[in-house]
Amino acid sequence: MLRRLSGGRIDLQASRKFANLKALDPLRPFYKTIDYKVVSQDHTIPLRIYFPTEEDMQEVRSELDILLFFHGGGWISENIDNYNKICARMARYTDSIVISVEYRLAPEHPFPAGLIDCYTVTRALCTKGLGLGYETHPVTLIGDSAGGNLAAAVSLMARDKKEFTLTRQILIYPVTGNDYTADSPFSSVHENGTDYLLTAQKMQDYVDLYKKSPADLAHPYF
């Protein structure tokens, strides 16, 4: 069964439908959240803010850290609804505010659209506190898989643009390479790129769907 699931290429619509099953969460009404948005130049970026307790929703403790979270999904799938359970637990177990970002997805919005959304939200949080009074809260960028890639890239952009300062990031199995072909220079691709579920072929499919052109492969933020 695992081998059958692992074969073939990435099917965009099937991947999204499968990912969306995680949004069916009976505990959703009990999470301590508010929905918010950051207005960009030509669109709005939805956010969901998770609090450790009901009391923190009413009056946020000034000492709470903020975890700014970018979800995974190969840059092509997943959303803030699918990550509700993860982010709610993260807020509760770390006693932190968690802010989950609904960045634009490829291939409809290829590199660097999603990255720009993540950077825009990070800048708004770090310079203006999102207009919610979060200016003094310590901020940690965190993301898994493609989200880890975006967190790392936002950190590099912040370093280069010097519009604000970041001091902490948590990268959970981040995508930091972009060559999963038979000629890949990474030994892990050859040693672990076959058999079950996330194969090297599927990783390469994600990369190909994310990029706008071959030139993106040489971009340091890619």
C-alpha cells in the first residue's frame, strides 16, 4: 500500500483535496483564535492568531512570545484551516501567541509571491505590531517543510533589507536545497529518495511547481 501511495508524480488537485481533509476538526470551536489580515499592495493576507488561554484573548500578557508560523505543503497546498490543531496546541504547550500566515500558493502564484506575503506580514509584526500592540513581544519565525524554507528566506531578506531585526528562527525539516534529480549533489537524495511517500521525484515536482523560471534555482531566497 505504501508503495502504491508513493508512486507517480504530484497531482495538484488531489494533493489539495487530501490536505483539506485535515480541516475537518471537531475541536475547532474550542480553539482560542481570532482571524485578522494584513493589507498588501494588491491583496490581503489572512492570518489566524492563536492564544494559550481564553484570558489571553481578552488581555494579552506583555511577556508572551510570538511564534510567527508558515505552514508546509510544498508551496502548493495546505492552509491555515488545515493547521488549526497544530497551531492551537503550539500556543497552549509553549504558552505563546501563534500567528499562522495564509500565504499565496504556487503554481497560480509562483516564487516569490508566497515569500513576499510572509515577509510583508513579518515586517508588519516587527515594525508596527500588526496594529494590535505586539511591538514589544519577542518574535520567532517558525515553519515546517516548505514553511521552513519560507522562514529561512524571510530571515535572509530581513538581514539584507535591514528594515527590521530578527533574532530567532525554528526550522522544522526545512527545504534548503532545490535539486532532487538523479544528478543531485546531495547524498541524502540518493540514499533516501525512493520507496515511501515523499520521494525525490515528488520533491522535484514541488520545486518545479514553485519556480517561475529556471533562473529561480540560482536565487538565494529560493
